[in-house]
Amino acid sequence: MVTSARTVAEVVALSEVAHLLANVTVSADSQGAMLLGRTTRTATSGLDTLSAIGTETKILHVTCWGLRDGECQELAGLVSEAGVEVQFSPVVLDERDLRREGKSVQDYLMQHHLDADRLDRYFNLSDRYSTYLGELKDLQSPSDGGERWPCRSATAYVSADGSIRRCPYGQASVSVHAPRAAIRHFLTAPAQDRVTPDCAAICRPSTTSDDRSASCTAPA
């Protein structure tokens, strides 16, 4: 089982399910993503949270937008020094967000590829990241009008209020204070949520996680 924390407050909730954890992923935003989302989830604060968790495998998941060389270089140094893995996801903007930011769909898609190119200069970024970008494009403007696929995530996320979800954007959840049998049932039962553009880039299917993972490492 994998879990993700967003703030230091979630460390307390994580302690409730520590016996179930195989590794911990903490999310953070790039500087450009923070401006879009008005958040304060920096890579530094994320690494501070990871340092307080006693699992063997630790992963920093960074949501990216408008990356610069200096920021990427600094991030590469931070994760290398901390000895953690790093994952990346592009920021997802819907039509309302694009209007608010004064950007066209073409600008939006181009930024995704510019950020991917810059990441590739500093990290061992797999070609699978391009697959994620393609899926995001298809989900936001499906060419065949097909139905969105059900959640395939092999991960579980613990929020600051102690709710366990398959995805930070999911609606179905179970409390960390629930009986162990209830938690086990939630984690093993078929997913109730469906993939949306917001969560497509961080989805980790259990049967093909090696093929679809966006994890990478910073050069030593």
C-alpha cells in the first residue's frame, strides 16, 4: 500500500495507518503551479514532511507548470540530497481556468510539453510521461466521446482529516479510525470513482504500474 500526505498535519493521520504502509508519497507544487493554485506546498515543505515519516521508500510528487532551469536544478539537488524518489504531474486546467488565466488550449498544451522538455534536462524522465500528457488531452477533449475509465489507482491517499482515498480527487473514502476490516474492504473492493483530467496524470494502475509510472530519479 502507498499513501500520500499533503501537509505536516497529515503525519498525525498517517501514524494511524502506519502498520499498513509500504511507502509514503508527499505532494508539492512548482513555483508556477503555486501561482495558479495559490497554494504553499513547496518541495522543501514536502521533503520536511517526508523526513518525519519512518518508511523505507519516500517519494516527492511535484505538480508542474511554467518550470525554469534554476528551479529544476535546485529541485534535483534537494531530492538527491534527501535520497527520495520524485514523480511529476502537469497542472490540469479546465475551460474556466484557461479563461481566468487568459490562455488558449494551444498555449496550455504547449506549456505541458515545454515543462516536460525542461524536466528531461535534469531528471531521468521516462517516455511514459508523454503518455500521460496524451491521456490528459484525450480526457479533456475525447475524440470518440467514450466514457471515462474507472479508477485504476494502486495507491491510497491520507488527507489531513484522516480520510483514506484512492486518489486525492476521489469522492469515496474511509476513515483511518474505521475498523481495520472496513479499511481493508475499501482498499480491496472495486473503485467507485472514475478517472478525471485532474487525477489522470497521477493514476498508478495496479496491473501496469511499471509501464505507466512517471517516477524518476535525480542525478547524483
